[in-house]
Amino acid sequence: MDDQYGIEKLEADYNRYTSRKVLLTALLIAGIVVMMGITLSFNGRGVGAIDSLSYFFNHIFGATYELGSKEWVDDYSIWTVYAPRMLMAIITGCGLASCGVVMQALLTNPLADPYTTGLSDGACFGAVAAIVMGFTLSDIAGSMGVVTNAFIGGLVPALVIIFLSRIISMSPAVTILVGVALSYLFSGMETLIMVSTDADTLKNAYLWQIGTFTGTVWSDLVVPFVVVVVSSLLMIAVSRKLNLLALGDDSAETLGLDVDNFRTLCMVVVAVAVASMVSFCGIIGFVGLVIPHLIRMAIGGDNRYLIPASMAGGALFLMLADLVSRTVIYPDELRVGLIASIVGAPVFLYMILRKKRYGEGFR
């Protein structure tokens, strides 16, 4: 009887433990829906949050309005101007947060984030080369040339690390150090290009580096959406294996996980996902670093629940940051990357000080 009672108690505790994780994710998703209405309500047309959401979902289901009518103008404004920007914030928040969780698990380091491998500096170098020198790695000119350069440039440092990891044994600590070295290398080349240009071009190159969703159109969403959906599904599918890495490489190998190949595969997925977002939005920091920590503090480190909850939290955070960037009174619109850094840095510092012992929040 005592054994049966003990088993039932363990099952009840586990169910409560799981329910809390699912409940938090559900609340975050509900928060996203609410924030969608709030975001779309800042539309310059005086359409409220509920009506804005109605226009958005009615458009998805094929609703049409008389050409030139107030409803037609409201629908056109919300769907064409504001909806793409909002959805880009959701996609980018989900992608960066999920990649942050995976990088922290792969490198068993609480300070790892999607840019640990030097991807951000590689992307910046590619974009700056296109903006300043007009050099692109494709036949596409203009803004899409910058996007192509940034995407390819972002992949280069990650691929270098992956190549090195296949020919020499690299611990997670060494991987991070190599990423730092590549960051400095690309940052130096980027600075070399920028110091030789005029002030206007320099300004354009600098502003690209600060992430923004301004000017997002529907065609911009295709690549990030497809890549983030596929990569996120893959990350969730291997979440149990990511949990094994927390036991250490030797223990994970003992349990049947090919650690080197698994780490390489995950880093390829993360590199492609982050490069696809950075190339369209620029560099948005702290999302992949802070959000996984906050969610982990609430529901623990089980990646099966941590990845989807972090995705929802990242989307909600970037939607809020973008709304602030649009509504704060300033001579020019603030960039969402700036808001994310200003908010993210103090939050992360508070988390470190609150834990008293470095890295405690990661376990």
C-alpha cells in the first residue's frame, strides 16, 4: 500500500509539474494574441484593438470590402502596413529564443546565445560590404543584395567552427573562444571598410546593424517564416537529446548519443535560422540570451517545454519592444534592437545578481 501510495504521489507531482509548464506556455500564447490586437490598434486610423484583430483574421479568411470604403481602407492599412511588421516580430522572437535555448544546451554555457559563433559580425561584414562597396555575392542589387550578403556572411563563421570541430576535438569552451576570435576578425574587417566611406553611407551601414522591423513587407516574411518553422520543429524534435547534454558529453555518449555529430547538426540548424533572421532584420540582441533564462527560472530546464515556452516569450518580448520603438516620442523612430538591448541588459544583470552564484540559473 505504501509503495502504491508513493507511486500515485509521484504521478500527481509530475502531472502538476507538467501542467505548470503547459499553463505558462498557454498564457504566453494568449499574451501574444492580446499584444497582436494592441499592436495593430496603433494604426493611425483610430481602429481599436478588437476591431483590428477582426480585420486581420477576416482578411485571412477571405473577407472583402467595397473598394474605397472606410472598411476597405482600414483593412488595407492594417494588412499591408502593420501586419507584416507585427508578424516579423513574432517570427524573429520565436526564432532567436529557440536558438538561444539550443546554443545554451549545446555549449552548456549560460552566456551562450544565437550569436556566440560570431554569426552577427559575419552578417554585419557582409551587409557593410554591400552597402559601402556595392559588392554582393549574387546578381541581386539593392536591398536584396544586402540581404544575400548578410545571409552568406552570417553562415561563414558558423561553418568555420563546424569545419574545425570535424577535424579537431573542440570542447564547448573552445568553441566559444573560436567564435569570439571570428567575431573580432569580422568586426575588424567591417571597421576597415567603414572608416573609408562618406558620412551618409556610414550612417546607412551603421543603422543596418541595429535591428529593426521598419519597412517590412509580406515578401520579407517568406524566408524567415519557413526557416524558423522548420528549424523550431527540428529543435523540439531533438529536445530530449538536448536534455542528455546537460549530463555531460561522456554520460550522453554512454546513453547512446553521438555528441559530436549531434552538436554539429544542431549548430548548422541554428546558423541557418539566425542568418535568415539577421539578413532581413539586422542584429537584435539579448532575446536569445535573456528570454531562455527567464523561462528557465519559471519552469526549469527541460528542453521539451523550455523551447516552445521560450519561443512564445521571445515573440511577446519583441512585439512589446517594437511597439515601444514605434510609440516613444523621438526625432526619428527608435530601432527595436536598441529597445531590446536597453531592456535586456538590466534584466540580465538583475538575474545574475539575484542568483548570487554564477550560472546557477542555468541548471
